[in-house]
Amino acid sequence: MRILGMLCLLLTLNGCSSLLFYPDRGLPFTPAKAHLEYRDITLTTADGLRLRAWWLPVKAGVAVKGTVLHLHGNGGNLSGHLGGSWWLPEQGYQVLMLDYRGYGLSEGEPSLPAVYQDIDAAFDWLRQAPEVQGKPLVVLGQSLGGALAVHYLVERHPEYQSHLKALVLDGVPASYRSVGRDALASSWLTWPLQIPLSWLVPDGDSAIKAMPRLAGVPKLIFHSLDDPVVPLANGILLYQAAPPPRVLQLTRGGHVQTFGDPTWRQVMLRYLDDPQHFNGLRRLGEIPNYPAVPNSNVEPESPQ
């Protein structure tokens, strides 16, 4: 999430949900530019909006292991979030990723709770797509997308939990309000007002409130020790609140940069092979900080 401080000073109580969304219009980059096969998909929401989505099929010749619904974070649009899932098709996982209302080429303006209709539209499409039927389904939620997924699967459609093979969360805020408070505290101008202004941030849909009731699906929680946007404490709190089966995988690097590192891609793949038993990478200390130290001879351990 971007710095909230100056925006808070301009908010009215009626406009506070806009703190959670920072969309960019247009799609300057498509999977074709990365030499990936894809298909443009149009999703229609219950309130009549048309949303742009991308379908990334499994690479030719690779057996389909499952489908991943990728819910991206609160900034930019599909163009900037392809890095979270571009690598999955060659590993046997087909991907549906969508832009919420107001993002990219999607119609409307983002807000809570309306954005949950966008996730509804994605699930509706997945239920009807022939290539998805009979295949395991995984939800990958990064940053805000993960928080939306947790609330959605508990408060909106708890019946979907039993249909998921796994829920993978990456850099997810436990509380919208606490992340807003951290952002306010980072500026000398807003530091004295961090407590009262943070109460303008809507917190009722925060993941920490729903997580204790997310019992029907295995959960893998990635969080970076170095995350400058959503501090590590968020991932720890979500793990502590989560009923088993659950795994907390600490990583290194920037906010939702997890899958830029092949180590963490392998961890996710190994986890999806057996979500009930895989416990993650054992010795995180063997992974150097970012950027890597020049001439370092330390190699990361292969996932166990």
C-alpha cells in the first residue's frame, strides 16, 4: 500500500474506503510481450460492470495440475502484477487474473464492499469454464488481494472453502487500520496524528477478523522479513490466528516480490504437491538479504 498520510488529511468519513485502492488505467503491458500465451477475458459483475481478466493456459505439452485464481494488490493493474503468476503455466497451473473495477480496462470505480462482486464474477467464470472442471483450484492473494480473499471466503462465500486445494497469501495486511497507522507514523507531518487519522481507515473487512474462521482450506502464508510496506508482524499475526493446516514461510526481499526468486516459487510448488504436510523452507538464514552480497558463496537450501 502507498503512503496514506497526506491523503488522510483530505478524507471525509464517506470517502475513506478509497484509501485501500490505487488503480492505474490502461494496460501498457500484456503477457504477449513476455512471450506468454494468454486470452483476454471479459467478466460481468452482478451490478453490470465489465471487467478485464487474463487467462494464462498451461504451456503446451505440460499436464494440467490445477487452476490458480490470482488476486493482485491495491496498486497499478494487471500489467504490473503478472510477475506473481507468469511462471505457473509452465509448471502445470493455468491462471485467471483479473483487474478489479476501476483498474486497467475494467469499468467502474473501486470501493468496499462492491469489489467483492468482482471476485464473485471470477468464481462464476471458473465454475463455467470447461478447462477448469475437475481440476484442483487454488487462490493466490497478494497484499490487498489476499485480505480480500480471506474476508470473501469467510463472510461472503464460506461454502467455497471446501472447493479449494489451498489458499496462498503473500505480503497480506492483517489489519487495514494498522497498516494505515504505520504509514502515518513514517512521516513527521502525520506522526502526531497517526492514532486519530488511522481510525478513518475502514477495518471491518480486515483479514485478521475473518482468519480464525478460515478452517476449511489449507493456508500458506508468505511474508518478507524486509517488507517495507506491510511489516512482518502482519504475517505473524495472520499465522497465529489461522486454524490448521497452515504454514508461515518467511522470505526476503521487497513487498510482494516473492516470486521473483525461484526459491519461493519452488516452495509454493512443493506446498501445492501436498498442502497438508509440507512445512516450508527450514533454514531461512541461508537465504541472503537483498540485494545479494557480492561474491557471496552462500547458496540457498533446496526446499524440503
